[in-house]
Amino acid sequence: MAVAIDDRNTSSAPAAPRSRQALSVLIVSTLAFTVCFMVWMMFGVIGIPIRKALNLNATEFGLLTATPVLTGSLIRVPLGIWTDRFGGRIVMTLLMAITVPAIWLMAYATAYWHFLVIGLFVGLAGGSFSVGTPYVARWFPKQRQGFAMGVFGAGNSGAAVNKFIAPALVVAFGWTMVPQVYAAVMLGAVLLFWIFSATDPSHLVPPTVTFRAQLKALKNPKVLKYCQYYSIVFGGYVALSLWMVQYYIGEYGLDIRLAALLAACFSLPGGVLRAFGGWLADKYGAHSITWWVMWVSWVCLFLLSYPQTDFSILTVNGVKTFHIGLNVYAFTGLMFILGVAWAFGKASVFKYIADDYPENIGAISGIVGLAGGLGGFVLPILFGVLMDATGIRSSAFMLMYGVVWVSLIWMYWTEVRETEVMGSKAREFSLAG
């Protein structure tokens, strides 16, 4: 069986050196994941000039931005299992190194299909999450795993870093400079990761454990529920990170640099605050944090869904016209709150996994990460389809609002009803009455 992740999991090194080693692993893994996520979100910015050059509609643009997300999602399950078997250091290093040539070649693509094919290979960088999560978690005791995974997950802020760097490169040198710079950054991250990371043989799953044995836990219905939660807090985060720059440009008429800056108000807290979300999940429990995350998301998405509307009312003094709609400041404020909520939610979902599957984090995090990544792949395409069909930009938020409803109902029936407040004691009180 896989080695359990608890306070007894130690190596031959003394406690103090091991603590420093764990910190080094956490820092360099977070840096590597930040670079990987920055590359993974590249089309969210360079896709805009590419869309203009190729005259793409909203659906084609959605597919363009989502293509890297597909491979980054599909590869997550095997990567998580390979991390359990071979260790995070070697798997992460090889994964990042493989993406460097594809990132560089992106600068030389000219046709739509070129971008789609190369994007599939660039998207492998997105699988780094399923490597780093179990790799980092196993260096820390159980009571600190939520925080450690939250710090690593803060690498999601690479989506915001992309919005700071890519627009400046696009304006100064053209979009082709972005993949060239990113290829060099990824190569540097590979070298830094290999130098400052480490391996502990006690973290590896024994060779006698088969892939099938590791995957048995996936039959548990709880895993499907965690997949649903993560498809919102991570899949929605990825999808909106890809979609928001062009949304600001189309809805509010901003230039690409200002649009990217405001879009970062969602992406940055959605990544950086994940570490704080991990601490909250450790302290208050995964269920409590996830429940409140879903309700905050529900409120924000309800308000974001309302399209810019002009309506007329016949009054005693004649016809009066009113306008309802979010201005750019209110919109950005709601997106900021949504980003904070989803940062907490991403951490709390993986706290569920660490609590329920301590011996199989790699495989379970892989399948849950796959679900989240597939959400990030499907949603931008659906955003484009809805906008082409309805002409309403806020239809993207309408879709997300419906998905959050599903999670709230599912969570209520499987978790909230079982608590003492809503469960047995409430029934006892009802019978007594």
C-alpha cells in the first residue's frame, strides 16, 4: 500500500535539515507551477491579436484558448499516479522540459490549425498541478498539508502574471515575442527546480502496488462530488482567466493593457490567496469553507449575469427609460470577490482529498484535477457558443450560475443534511413538536 501521509512519515535526515528541505521543495515547486500556469494561460492574452488576424468568431476563439487546457487536464491522472510511483522531482522536471520546444514553436504558427496542434503540446504544462500537489503534501505533517498545498496552489497566480507580462510584450514587440520569452522562462524554471528540489524514497508507492489498485478509490461517490466542486472553483477560474481580457475589451471598450490589468484583479487573488484558503481549511474544515465559497459564488454570479439593460416604463408623466447594468468598477469588484472565494475553494477541495485519501493523494488529486481542467476546457467553448447564439456577453456568468446551483444542491443533500443542526437533532425536535 502507499505510504500514509502523517506525522510519522520521516526520512533519515534530522528534523531541522528536513524542515529546511521541505521549505525548499515548497518554494521551488510553487515557482515552477507559477511558470507552468503562466504558460498555460498564454492564449488568454495573445489569443486576442491572433483572433483579429485570423478573423475568428467567439466559438473559434473559445476553442483556441481552451485547447491547451484539454491536454493539461487529460494528462493529470497519469501524472498523479506517476508521481506516487517515481517521485515528483523527476516527473515535474521532465514535464516542464518537454513543453519548452512547443512553446518556442508557437511564435512560428500562422494558420488556425497550427495554433490548435501546438497548443495541445503547450498544454502539458497544466498537468504540473497533479505532480506538485502530492509531491509537496508528503513533505509536511497532516495538520499543515492544507496550508502547504494552498501555498503550492498559489502558483495559479501565474494567470495574473501572464496578464502583466504578455500585454506589455504584445504592445512593444508583437505577440510572437510572448512564446519566445516564455520558452526561455520555462527553461530557467526547469533548471532551478532540479537544483533546489529533493527526493525522499519513503514518499514513493511500493512497486507492488498496481495502477488498478491505486484507482480503486475512484469508485467512491465522494470523489465525483469533489470533481463537481473543483470544476467550478478551478475550472471556472481557468475559463474566466482566459475569457476576461477580451470581455473587458468588448464590454467596456478598454485597450488590451488596461483590460489585462483589470482582469488580473480576478486572477491574482484567485491564485495568491489559495495559501490562506488552505490555512482556513486546516482550521475550520474543508466542508465549512467549501459551503460558504459556493454561496458567495452564487451571489456574485447572480449579479454578474445581469446584462446591460435599458427598459421603458409608462408613467403618469409619460414614458421613462431606465438603465440597469454593472459599470466597470462594480464588475471588477464582484470579480475580485469571486476570485477570493474560488481561491479558498480550490484549497478546501484538496483538503477534502488529503483528509479522506492520505495514502492515494496522487491518483485522487489527478482525477479531481482532471475534472477541474476539463471544466476549464469546456467552459470557454460554451462561453463562445452562447455569445454567438445570444449576443449577450454575460451569458458566460449565467452558465456558471447554473453550475453553482448544482453544487449547492448536491452539497446540501450529501453533507449539510447530515450535520447535527440540519440532521438528527432537527428531526428529533420536529418529532418532539
